[in-house]
Amino acid sequence: MSAPFTHHADAARALIASGADIGRKAGGFCGQIIFDPVLSERQRKWLETLLERSGLPPLQDGGGS
């Protein structure tokens, strides 16, 4: 397994670039959080779910949010 993402924006970029079929709503979410300095708990949970479903590394605790 790869190292966890250290910042949520990096994880969002990786999801977009991965080619995973995450859907339009999730893709828009990822594009928006790239520019958010801090994620809410709900946003963080959704990002973690998307990463897991796409087979990407998890978000490191703290993860820039």
C-alpha cells in the first residue's frame, strides 16, 4: 500500500486524475475541496470513503484539514 496522503487537496487531485468512476457529484466535490483550507468532519468522511472505494491510499490523520 502507498503512503497516506498528507493533505486533502493532494488526495482530491489524485482522485480526479485516477480515472476512477467516482461520478459527477463526487468529482465536483473533489474540485471544490482542493481550494478549501480546512475540511469539515462530514467532508473529510466523504473524501475518505471516496479514497477507499477508488483503491487509493487513505488520508493521513491531520491531513491538512
